[in-house]
Amino acid sequence: MRNQKENRRAKLPRGWRKIYRYALLELKKLDLPDSFRITAVHETDGSLTVEYRDAGDRETAVRKILSALKKQSASTCRDCGRQGRLCNLGGYSLTLCHRCFNKYYGDVSAGSSEAVYLAEKMKSWFRWYY
Ligand SMILES: [Zn+2]
């Protein structure tokens, strides 16, 4: 199992690249000050948080785009970009789809009965989707 702190520092999760790029395009349209910078991108409790500086008088618009991105990331699988849901894996939170959840579950320590229970629970969450 990889160290979770290392994961958090790693680059943007693959499944979120598309929505992140979309948010960047939206930001570009805002005609932001030249000094505007994205200073950090974090995966926090299953959603994507973007930190920035120098949005100038576009502060409200930037905040709106980035909070929409955060909200969207919370329902998008971080690994594949499908519809996802916040999952608790051995004490930490990741937004995953049913398939990626099962893939991850092999990596975390838990009793097998718990694994089966959680896999069934996930299926019911995604019933409308699959
Ligand atoms: Zn997935």
C-alpha cells in the first residue's frame, strides 16, 4: 500500500484531469491579472481544492469556478473520471466509482466479510448507473 501522504502530494489524479482542464479554460476567459497564479492543487477528503493568488477584482468569479470544480470532483471518480462517490477506505476518503473502489479495496487491510459488505453497498449506490 502506497503512503497516503505521498499520494496527496502526487500530481493531479487522472480521473480529474478533464474537469480540472475545463476549470482552467473557464479561468482563462476571466481576463485575470498577469500575477494570477495557481499555487497548489490538493486532494482533500475526496475532493479537489485549488489554491491561488492575485485574482484581483475577479476574486468572486475565480472562487465560483473553483468551488464548482470542487463540487464536481466530489462526484467524479479520481481514477477514471466516471461518476463516483466518496468512499471511506481504511480511514481515508477517496472519490471513486464502483470499479475503482474494488481495485483499491485489495490494497487496504480489512476483514473479508467487511470487503464483501462494502462491495455490495457500493453496488447499491451505483444501481442507477450500471
Ligand atoms: Zn473509476
